[in-house]
Amino acid sequence: MNSKKCSDVMTKDPTCCLAADTAQMAAQTMKTQDIGAVLVVDSQETKKLVGIVTDRDLALKVVAAGLDPRKTAVEAVMARDMVMCAPQDDLQRALDAMSKRQLRRIPVVDGKGRLAGIIAQADLATKLEQPEATGKVVEQISRSKRAA
């Protein structure tokens, strides 16, 4: 990987929302930004990362559960236990974590836990000059968690 850093491939200033925002607001953000996840921060000023909510979270934890997306707060359905990396981390560390845990995206935070960026599968596909390595990582991330 030519010892790239996470900062070399991350999307800077990713779209985020607040924990108190509604599930509907998060879904609308995903639609307008054409993204599958929104990072959740404590405030737009500090941008301290507190969670992540995915389109799958909204589908399974709000829609399938019969909750009202206009009244359900993001904090009720977001994941709090996230694998993260730092901008200066070696990219291979992030790729290994994504492969091992089958993560499609990994937030990048600074030393104070503030959101710096996000590395998603699309970033790997477009910003790495090694198609074979990228393909392997994407395949491992996408592999079904259940045995085929």
C-alpha cells in the first residue's frame, strides 16, 4: 500500500447529524447526499463523534419495528460501539479492521475524538492505485456474515 495514511484516502468533512435529530431527518440526509450512513456528533461545533446510523439501522430499527421516524431520535437507533482510526494511522490498519469486522466504512477521528473524516468502500475504490488489493478488501468486507 506504499504506507499510505488514513488521511490520504478519507473523505474530509463528512455529512453528520446530531443524536437528537429524528430518524426521518437522517434518512432525508442520506437520500439527498446519496450515502448509506450518517455519522452522529455531539454538536456541530465540537464534532465529537458519538455514533453512526446506517440506512439498515433505519430500516430495521425504525420502519420494521413500527416506530414513527418523525418522533424517533437517531440516538435510539444509532450504533455507539464503532471501530475508528486516526488520520495519521497507517491505512493498512484501517483496511484490516474493515475486513476483519466486515465494515463498509470506518470513521476517522483526531486525538480528541473529533470527526476528521470517513473511509468508505468507495474511497478505497477511487483513491487507491492498487485495484487487486482494493478488490480483495471490498470482497472481504462484503462477504456474508453467514456461511453460504
